[in-house]
Amino acid sequence: MDVFSTQNVVKKYDNYLALDQVSIKVRSNTIFGLLGPNGAGKTSLIRIINQITGPDSGALFFNGQTLRPEHIEKIGYLPEERGLYKKMEVGEQALYLARLKGLSRYDAAKRLKIWFEKMEITSWWNKKIEELSKGMQQKVQFVVTVLHEPELLILDEPFSGFDPINANMIKNEILELKNKGTSIIFSTHNMASVEELCDDIALLNKSRIILEGSVKEIKKDYSTHTYKIDFSGNIVAFTNAIWTGFELLDKHSDGNLNHATVRLLNQNTPNQLLEAIIPHVMVNGLQEVIPSMNDIFIARVNNEKIELNANLTE
Amino acid sequence: MSKIFIIIQREYLSRVKKKSFLVMTILGPLLFIGLIFAQFWIKMIPEEKQNILVIDESNLFIGKLENTANHAFKYSQNAVETELQSLYKGNNNVLLYIPENIIESQKIQLYYKKQPGIGLQEYISSVIGKKLEEFKLVASGIKPEQLKATQTKLVVTTTKVEKSGELEKKDNEIMMVVGFLAGLLIYFFVFLYGSQVMRGVIEEKTSRIVEVIISSVKPFQLMMGKIIGIALVGLTQFVLWIVLSAVGIGISSSMLAKNEIEKIKTEQTFKNNVPQNSAFKDLENQQKAEIMDSFFNQINWPVMLFSFLFYFMGGYLLYAGLFAAIGAAVDSEADTQQFMMPITIPLIFSFVMAQNVMTNPESALSFWLSVFPLTSPVIMMVRIPFGVPYFDLAISMIALILGFLAVTWLSAKIYRTGILMYGKKSSYRELWKWLFYKP
């Protein structure tokens, strides 16, 4: 069941096409990564999902129904550009924003108390936002975003501005929300967190979706058939052994141990690689080189073949 | 609870709770009362005592200039040059030189160490002028009493003839004052609270909270919530000012009553040199009574007060949308200047035209200016004390309501797009395009 989906969404500004036939599906109870370089159209799409702006054409569905204004109360949004009223007190401000999301003052106060205790920020209730550090403001903003217990949570770069400890705290909160049944659209440039958190992704580039699917499937599709081999023995013999059917991408040696990166050609299997080299050298280890989301991202955006630079030096 | 109400509540409370609101609310009437006080006070400050040495070569004035509380006259027969040289030796502040041919030349000369007040110059000029007039009268054989008997002060009463044949007496001056003050108040209210709307929008835009809010409510709700909230702040402040001023004036006038008597006394001594006959005084009292009468009876106060409230609010609401649109179009208050023209020009124009309307309240120009929504709030208030046909008033009010709807509709479109445009220098061309963006 999809909690949210779009069909062929198009958005134009002046003569600039911000979104071109964009269709995404956010499965219930998953984290959906919305990726793309700056200016790809992520913010335009997120604003349309939040009904801040509307699409020129295309359809949007929330829980199978056409997206309507009242669905706003079931969506939580943490924009990339954070902001709160600087002169307003923390508690009062949180209450205000929660009431705008449809909570009653009483419910909002009750939930805020629980969240503030959880985030260890209870003592800030009467402080003005401008008296807090950037990281502290971010915490308040995160609480405000999730307070009305949205079914769909849209987080735009949620970790920016947090130190590693607080970033981890937020990460755990996000996972906990997912466990409780919240679906999350997660927009970020941080590919490590995409691999860690996301179930599905969509990659936007120049207003179009150029890649979508589950992270696992995508990584499988982008398998480069490349293996790293550690061995001891004669390098020349090794090179000769893989002369046909394989391509030697890189080799180096540190004392007794040699390392080589080899790509399988002609649908050869890792077993065949081993069969070819075992008679000539002593194999210490064999490991598949898996492309990172980062590599896939860069490769797809630049429309190039996967370069494995990042992994070769590991 | 409706969301726009939550917004109005925040906009209102966050401003009313501010210290600056409290300070302004108390300071406003204090300043007002202070100004009134200061006027009396300044009048009561005694001028520095002036010792005036008179060298009168014409011999007409020797011993004839009367000493007053502030002025002491002494006379000298020495030449001007010698007395000028010794001016700093004695305690004389001023040297008054009257040449021999004063009657023909009509010129006298004041020498001073320190600039004497305008009061001294006026005093000397009026005393010597009067004496000269008397000399001339006597020289041409007219007695001063004869002249006084011929002095005339003409009173013009203006009366409007209604279609029905009814006659209505009008005192134009008092109406001018009342209308102008009402227009002035509206003018200030629009600027003062309109710019608060603008600053509020800029604050939300620069702090980026606007994106959070409009993911919960429609931009229009946020804009109208802010405009209405600030209108209520303005009304609150206005009502508090009136109440506090009334209380303050009540207290201070009872305190002033005592001083008032003294003030009248000093005025009397001042006027002693210009004696008036009793017929004049009666006339003056009668005029005062007429002014009071026209203030209370000739102005249609129910219409005046209702219209004031209507144009006070209507004018603000009309312009507040424009202020909000400007706030949305810029990234900081410093950039607002280029877009202020559409607001300042009609407002200042209506203020300039108010002078014309006061003198010709029923001209065609006055009519159109009081119907056109951008000028009507100020201009209509200037016209109303003179009496405005209900038909004109109705057209003007309907036009203002329609104008408000149109301006707010356009402003909302600019606002909606502008609040999400960060770090982009906008131009009028850009704003024009925003009008046609789809939401």
C-alpha cells in the first residue's frame, strides 16, 4: 500500500520547467529517499507535496485519495531552511505551530511535555529562540515537525546543523517513528545516511526522475562485476592467469601481500576467476566491490559509467 | 478553532505583550499632554531682564517708553559712538538708537551684546510704531479717539442653502480643523501600522519560518491573519491613547487652571499698551460661542464618527495588503525603498490635495478624490465635516470596499510567490509576472 504517490507531476515557472512528468511512490511504513543535485527540482516537488504550491498538471494521492487541503494535518514537514520566530519563547512557539497543524492547545501541551523531556530540552520552555544555539533550535524544530504525529513525514536534510551526538539521536528518533508506522520522505545529499536509512529512493536530475527503486535492487543493478583479490605469489603469473575473460583494473603490493582489482568479462563468475588463479598464486581473500549510492548518484547524474575510485582506495 | 483566528491571536498578543507597545501606549498621551504643557510653560518663562539704553536724537520718546517686568529703559544724551564703546562696561544689554529724522525714515537701530529675544524687538517696534502713528495723526489734525471710533472688524457668516430651502449656518474654519485632523490621523495610522505588517512579513521571510507556516495554512490566511491582528493592535493602542489622554488632560487641566489665571494676567499687562474697547470684547466672546456652536452642532457627529472608524479601518486594510506584498518581495528592510512608491505617492498626494479639498469641499475634484479608494480615506474625512451627501458617502464606501478586495487579491498573489523567493533581487517586472503564476 502506498501512503503517497504522484503521477506525471509537471511544474513550470516562467519558461523554466521545474518538474517534468515526475511520478513517485512512497510505500507505507518505509523511508523514501528523494535524491538529486541542487536545482534538480526536489524543493519544488516537496512544496507540491506540502500543498504550498500546486502542480500545473499531474495527480497526487494520499492514502489512495486525491491530495486535499485537510491532508495537511497528516503531513509533517521539516524544511531545509529552518526557521522559527526569533523573539518568541520556545514553548509558546511550539504550541502555536502545533495548533496550526490542528492540535488543540491541551493536546499540544501534553505531547510537548513528553517530547521535551525525551529530548532533554524541558528547561528551555520559557527561553526565546534567539537565546538558543543553532543545534538547540534544530531540536525544537524537529519536535514541532513530528508533534502532530503525521502519517507522512517530509525531512529535508534533517541532519544538517547537528553535532554527531545529536545527529545520532535524531537518526534514532527517525527510525523509531518508522517503527511506529510513520512513512518518511527523506531528502538529502548525504549518501551514507541514504544507504543506512532508506528503503526506496528516487533520483531527480534536471527536473526528471532518472532512477528509482529499492536501494537493494538498485545496488544489484549497478553491480560492476568487480572483485578485489588479496594474494601472495608472482604478479606476472597472476596477470597471465587472468589474461582472457577478465580485466585487471588495478594492482599494488605491500610487501608479501598483493592486491588486485579485477572485473569479470563475458559473464564469467567469481568461481571461474578463482579457478583461473588458484594454480598460480596463493589467494588470501576475495571480495566483491559494491558501488556506493554515492558512486551511483554521481554516475547517473553525470550519465557516466560507474567509477569506483572511492572504493579502490579503501 | 479556525486557523486564521490562531494567527490573529498570535500577531495580536506577540505585539501587545511587547515592552515597546506598553512604552508607546503610555508615552503617546504623555507626549501629547507634554506638548500642551510645554506651550503654557514656555509662555510662562520670564524673558531675561533687558536693560535698554535709549539714545533719542529726535527727542520724541525720552521718558515715554514704559518699563515692564522684562524691560527697563534708561536714557542717554551721549553720542552713539561713545555709548557703543562703553557698552561692555555698563550693565546695559541693548542700545536703542532713534535717529533725529525718525518720522521720515521710519528706521531705528538696535545694538546688542547678546541676541535679544524676538519679544523685545516686537515690543519696541509696536510701542514706537504706535507712538509714531499718533504723532502723524496729530500732525494731520486727527485725534486718536476719532480714529478708534472708525476701526472696524467685519464678521462674515457663511450659510448653506439646502435644496429644501433650509438654511444651515456653517463655520468653515472649525470644519477645516476637524476634517484635517481626522485625515491626518488616518494618514499616520496607515503608515505606522502598515509598515508593521511589512516588517512582520520580512521577519517571517528572513527567518524562514514562513515555509513551516504555509505548510499548515494557506498563504492568504497567514497574510490576512497578520493584517487583522495588527489592525486590532492599532485599535487597542488608539483606544488606550484616547482614554489615557482624556484622563491625563483632565488631571493636568485642573492643575493648569491656577496657572491659567496668571497667564491671563500677563496677557492683560501685555495688552495694556493696546487698549481695546468693550465692544470688541463682546464681539470676541460671541465669536467664541459661535465656534463652540459650530463644533458641536454643525458637524454631524454620528456620521463623522462612523465614517472615521470606517475610513480608519478601510484605509489601513487597503494599504496593508500592499505593505504585505512589498514585505514578501524583498529580502531585507533595506530593499523596500524601491517598492514604496505605489504606497507613498497616493498617500502624500491625498495629503497635499487635502488643502485644496478644504477650500473647495464640493468641487468635482474633491468628489473624485473622495471616491478613488487610494485617496478616499484621507480626503473623505476632510470633506465630511462640511457635510457630504449620503449618496457620495455610499459610493465612496463601496469603492473603498471594492478597492480593498481588488488590492488584497493582487497583493495576495505577489505575497504568495514572494515569500518563497529567497536571495533574489525582485523588480516591478518580476512582481508583474508573479501575478500570473499559478498557485
